[in-house]
Amino acid sequence: MTLRFDNRVAIVTGAGGGLGKAYAMELARRGAKVVVNDLGGARDGSGSSLSAAQTVVDAIIAEGGEAMANGASVTDAAAVEKMVAFVKERWGRIDILINNAGILRDKTFVKMSHDDFRQVVDVHLMGSMICTKAVWETMREQAFGRILMTTSSTGLYGNFGQANYGAAKMGLVGLMKTLALEGAKYNVRINTIAPLAATRMTEDLLPPEMLSRMGPETVAPAAIYLVSDDAPTNAVINAGGGGFERSYVTLTRGIHVSAEDMTAETIAARFAEISDRTGEVVPDTGAAQGAMALGGGA
């Protein structure tokens, strides 16, 4: 079965190069009309230019596809809403949103300024929220929507010198989990991808021999599936270099104690039991975890 996107309209942020470009090109090859959104700034978020986005649009058109360029910053709610209104006026609907735009300001926490932290969170987390909010009602009304968030191994597992990036990226997982519940009855499905790819963002973070096996094209298959008609919802997929895995936020069975044993000393004495991963579960909701904590089971 070939996944097709004929008559679908997709917005891809940060699509002027790297992963976003790979996603936009592949969606267009499979029949989607694509909005190539890119601020055209430097890796740290400074500056702007529409040239990168237009270059991708030109490449899509050269291959027989249909696309438009847009230079809105994902942190500018008014500009994003204007983009969405224009796309709906021109193409009538919006079916897919891939939140890919991002910046890096890597520093150890002791050297990281408030602004370094805030700017990264604003672009990754707030930017994804702003873009998602702008298309949410449209997707609900048409009873179809596919949204892809972008997390990373840093958000899921941590990396030295990326406190700001990690906080933003794990925040996106939390955003996905709630939106997957709220969008379910409207056929709006939300997933998250954790890419491992050779891009402008990682070119000086990973060794060349690793980068050579991690082109954006090794991530795109997972992204394309996660925004397809038959996509799951509430899934976190790690992708890159030929590897595809699924990440979960799991919960151990833990312990349940009586009121008299509910002390810090009990936690200290039984921490190994609390940490034992035998029979761990993945609660469907925060409420389900609360029920487990109260002894109600999974």
C-alpha cells in the first residue's frame, strides 16, 4: 500500500532546509499541497529571509508539485494566523501540520541566561502551540487533522549543555498527550517524532562518520506515516540512520503502604521496590495514573 496525500494540505514549519525540507518534498511527491514555512534565520534564531523557503517551493514545483512559501515566525501568533487564513482562502482546508521549526542556544546551565532559555522554549514549545492553536478549530470542524510535534533524545533522556532545549522538547510530549485526548472524537490525531539526523542543528554536535549515516531522508519515513490518514495518535517515534523505535513514559507498579508507614524512611528503605520495572505499565491518561496511586490498578 502506497501512502498518498492527494487533496491534502500540509503546513511544515522550519521547512527551508534539513528535516523540514525533506518532509515538505516527500509530502509533495505524494500529492499534498505544501506550505513551506521558514523564518530563514540563523541557528540561534537571529535574522530572517524568505529565500530558503522559496528555494524549497521552487524544487517542489520543478517536480510537478504545488507549494507556497511563507516566512512567518512561529512565535508570532498574528503572523501565523494570517498564514493559516491565507492557506484556507487559497486551498480551502488544512489537513496536516508538522511543527519542525527550532533553534539552538546550547550552553551549560551555569552559563545560560534567562533569555537563552526563554528563546528556545518560545520557538520550540510556544511556537508549536501557536501553530497548533491556529489550525485546531479548522481541523475539528472538518473532522480531520494530523499534527506532528518534534521532540528529541535530549527532551526524552537528557544531554549535557541543553537544559533549555530539553525542557522545551519534553514539554512538547506533554502537549501531545493532552491534545491527543482532546482531538480524538474529531479525528484529529497528534504524534511526536524524535529525529536523529544530520542537519544544520547537529552538524557540530556529532562526529562526521555518524552524520554520514543520518541524512534527513532517514527520518522522513516515520514523519510521513505519522501524518497519514491511518496514523496512530499519542505515539512518540524515534527515527534516524535506519533505526525506528517507540518511546514511552512508563510507570512502575510501585508500592502501597498504610498511613503509619507513609514516611520518608519507608521510601528510603523500599526505593528499590518502587524502582523495580517488572510489570511496568503505560497509563492512558494522568487520571489513570492517579487511580493506580490510590490502589485502583492500571
